[in-house]
Amino acid sequence: MNQLKLTLLLTLSSLAIKNDCLAQTLKNTNVNYPKTKKVDSIDTYFNTPIKDPYRWLEDDRSPETEKWVNTQNETTFDYLTKIPYRETFRKRLEKLWNYEKITAPFKEGEYTYYYKNNGLQNQYVLYRKKDTTNDEIFLDPNTFAEDGTTSLSSIHFSKDGSLAAYSISEGGSDWRKIITINTESKKIIEDTLVDIKFSSIAWKGNEGFYYSSYDKPDGSELSAKTDQHKLYYHQLGTSQKSDKVIFGGNENEKHRYVGGYLTEDEKFLVITASESTSGNKLFIQNLSTPNSKLITILDNFDSDSYVIDNIETKLFIVTNKDAPNKKIVTTQSTDPSPKNWTDIIPETENVLSVTTAGNYFFLEYSIDAISKVYQHDYEGKLIREIKLPGVGSASGFNAKKNARELYFNFTNYNTPWTTYKYSIETGNYELYWKADIDFESNNYESKQIFYTSKDGTKIPMIITHKKGIKLNGKNPTILYGYGGFNISLTPSFSTPNAVWLEQGGIYAVANLRGGGEYGKKWHVAGTKLKKQNVFDDFAAAAQFLISNQYTSSDYLAIRGGSNGGLLVGATLTQQPNLAKVAICQVGVLDMLRYHTFTAGAGWAYDYGTAEESKEMFEYLKKYSPLHNIKKGIEYPATLVTTGDHDDRVVPAHSFKFAATLQEHQTGTNPTLIRIETNAGHGAGTPISKTIEQYADIFAFSLFNMGIKTIKKL
């Protein structure tokens, strides 16, 4: 053996021994958690005292909380950096993510705009071109902040395209700033608007625009309660302080979410007003008549309804009023109350979503969470079914009334996002853009199964894995779920999940009750006093995977974010032996106090609150993850993730849950919290941070399943 080969062999042997030693050290050593102090704090609900010793961690402005965050991160990253293949995951994620991505184009004024990412840019760049001219950068959010943590949230153009207003998010916060520019010169034309939250931007000619926000709260803007949403009108060239309140602000009438938008012809201002995340009042104002008053369409929160289009005074409304799966109705703007509604597209047994383009409706029906799309005219007549490229999720199908073509996207769990150009008149379409990604989609397969939950309800689940996989109970598996807020989980490609699949992993997504996959009834079946259905559905999905030998408890990770973080927290406390690993991301974990932070009170439709009744308090207390951690139990290896700027689900949920779990965890399974700094609930997170986070999630999961090595791709 020559000297070079001998040296190489010794080096590789040394690395292997080093990795084994690191792995053994991590496996056999309890994590030395930072000590979290306790402070007496007790709330009383219906004569029941509830201790909250980590309440002090709710103060996100406190130096003590900042110190706790830093020491927890030190402990977490000390653990994660010792996992031998964490860097392998990071490099593969970076390599796979490094491909050009282009969105569907859209026309504004004389220009065609589109977003593009060259590969690893932290934020997508907005480009434009005019006719045959060369493409130019219009806005580059990567220049907004050196670390890429300021993102472009949205951009809205005036009708003639000469002006644009765009909103930015700093550090992932839901609070926004609005900047107005001349599109030809790209120069800012007035002072920046600030302190704007949960808002669209709706131009009225070139004069000004509508937007929504709350009064700046007392205390921390990242955690203090925001309860009264208002719709404002901003006149260009005037101070924000003089902006007129168009709707909201009545203390006797709570509206936590208020939105305003204009019909394409700018004839009507449409206003939606909600007290929670489900159900809205609906109003219109005829802007073609000076000083016209608001006209009420719906004066209650019993349905989800919105105006999708108009022809002169004829309105088209999408609603689930008396139609849980939604329908389209038409009415006259002069008296648009429900008694005057006429069905154009009646309700069917499948859930409906509607877009418009070229004076046609495009109806996307979700059938067992799979898309089917139909084109109808404004009289309700079927023009054609659009035969999609495969079985999966289709989106887009929207354009202006004068458009002759539109663009739509198609994807599923093993097919990257692909964009098609569609002729509105002929129904023909052609490939516009396809991802050139280093992933062999044909080597993987997805199949939908139906399993039985605890109460006998059939639940769909899509399972994706490499073809020819052996069902021996030893496949590393991530089970993902959400189950809330009428949100549907439909098949879509994910670059991180592709990396998981390449390592022989299984990725399973269960369509739990509480979501929107089967309409309003499915949603309601997972809310308030029926919330346990969601957790039972998730646990039954895990049991199906185990009993059918896809995996076993030792190789199963449960994962979810936000309401899905609640799902994971409830599952790991109710059934600690179900999974080996739990990944709880930006979770709602304190169910007795969630409604006291930011806009959390608006989630009461799904959750209820601890104050509304003794029955509701007892029910919430029974499943609240924070309040059901017990001493003497070995919980799964748990990685809690959150962002220090998350003002949607404040990080205090995760802080208190992690501290309590660290206090009570029995055995050697680690309980770690990974706190991303200068990051929020997820939207606008730089690609660099996202890659790091997924590398940590996958490495933590496989390592705690006892897997010592992974493939280098």
C-alpha cells in the first residue's frame, strides 16, 4: 500500500472513530440544561388556581429573557453541532436549493413583472420588462438589509401601473411599513407609512390607497394585545396622521380583522370585517357616487363571504352561507342582501375555491385534497374541465378581465412547482417554466390512503417515499399535520422534504379534522369542544404507519408548526411513547393565555377561551400542552423552534413549554429549544436561515432515531 493510500485510510478511520465517539457521547450524556428560575404567578379560573412559574419569560423586552434565550441557544447548538452529519445535511440542502426559480408573470401598465431567485438568494427579486426590452431589476429585497431579514411582503400597483406601494417586514414581524414609488423612475415619492399590520393595499386611481392596521399597542409591539382593526384611506402627499378611518374603531363592536379592496373597475370598495379567523360581515361602497354610504350585504359573522367580481352593478359573491362547501351567487348592488341572491354556481359535495380571468370563473374543487379545475362563464355555464398535468395541486388561474392568457402552477409531493401558460379561449396550455433541480422525481412515489380515527371517521393521508422501499418498520418517517382554521394541506413539493426522501425517509401528511379539506363541517369537527378529534386523528395516522410497517415508534418523528405545533405538543404529552422524536415549531402551547397576546383573541372560533365558561376552561386545561407535562415521564426527543420576532404566535409559548419540559423530562431524550434571532413566524425568512433550520431538524431527528451515518449526495 503506498503512503498516500495509507494516509487517506488512516484519516478516514480517524474521522469515523471521532464521529462514533461524538455520537456515543451525545447518546449517553444527559444535556446540561440552563437552570430556568421560577417566579410565583397564579391565575384563578372558576375557583381553580393555575400556577405559571415561567410567566416572566413572556416579557420579550427583559434583559433576563434575552439572557435565557442566549443560554438556551448555546446549549442547543452545542448539541446540534456535534451531530456528525448535520453539515452533510446543510450542504445537500444548499446544493439542492441552488437552482433558478421563476414565478408566473403579471402585467401592470406597460410592463410585465415577475419574481426570480437565482438559487440561494435570501429573498426573491422582482424583475420587469417592456415589450422586447431587456429584463431589469425593479425591486431587490436582498438590498433592504445586510443579513437578508427584511423582506418584501407585497406590492400593489395603481390601475394604470404608474404608481406602486409595497410593504416590507423587518425581522419577520407582522408589523409592516408601506413605501410608495413612481414605477418609471423607481423613486420614492412620499414618506413611508409605519405601524401597519394584517393589511392589503388597494389603490383608488392614482390619488391614494386603502390599508388596514391597529393602534400601536401599549407595551411590547411584539406581544401586546392588538384588538381593534381599522380600515384607513391614505391620500398621497399627506401625512399618515391625517389618514381617514373608513371602517372600524367602534369599541362597542369588536372587529379584529378588517380588510378593504376594490373591484377591478374601481366602482366598488368592498369591506370585510371579522371578530375571529372564521366568518365575516360584508359591505360595499359605490365609489362612482360621491359621498355614498356603506351598503350592508351581511351584518353577521355566520359565513365566510366575499365579492369576487362585478359587471356594472351586478355583484358576484363567493359564500358558504347555507353552503358549507361554498357556492357563487349574484345580486344587484342596490339591494345586495341574501334575500336577493341567485345561485350561479351551486354548492357541490366538494370544496370550492374561485378565481377570475378574462371574464370567466375558474373553479378549483378539492376532492380528497386533490385539485380538479373547471372553467365557467359568468352565466354559470361550464366551458370545460381543465385536464391537469397529473394528480396534485393546481393554483393560479387568475388574471385581469382583458387578459387572453393566464398562468397556473402544478405540483405534488415529488413533482417540483411547474408553471404553464394557458389560453383562456381555447383551453390549450403549454409549459412556461420547469424547475431544473437536481432531484430525480421519477424515483419516488406518493399514494393516498384512508385510515380510521378513534371515533370511526375516515381520514385521508398521503405517504411519499422512494420506490421499492421495504416495509420493515425501520424507515425514518416524518408525520406532518395541521388540523385547524379551515386550512387545507394539499400536495406540494418541498426542497427540504426532497432531501429527507433522498435519505430513504418517508414523508406522510394527514388531512386532519379542523382543516378545510372537506368544507366547513370538517373544520367545525375539529374546533372548541371537538378539538380532541384533531389529536386523535393524528395519533391514528401514526398508528396506521406503525401497524402497516412503514415505520415504528423508534423511527417516527411528528412535526407541525403554529396550530400544528399545538398538535405536536398535545400529542407528545398525551401519548409520549407514540413517536421517538417531536419537532414543535412556533407552536400555540399555552391554551389558557394564548388569547392575551397580539391578535390571538381572534383564534377563539377554533379554540374557545378559558374565561368563556367553566366547561371550556376545563376542556382547554385538559389538552393544553404546557399544562399537561408531568413528572416521571420520558417524553420524545423534542426540538422546539421559534423566532424571537414572532408576533403571530409569540415565542413565550415555546419558551415556557421548553422550560417546563426540561424541568420534568425523565431519561436521556434531549429537550432543546432553537430560537432564531431576528426572525418571525416564518414568512420572509431568509433562505440561508431556512437551510440551517432544516439541517438541524433532519439531523436531530435521525440522530435520535439511532442512525449513525447518512448518504453523501
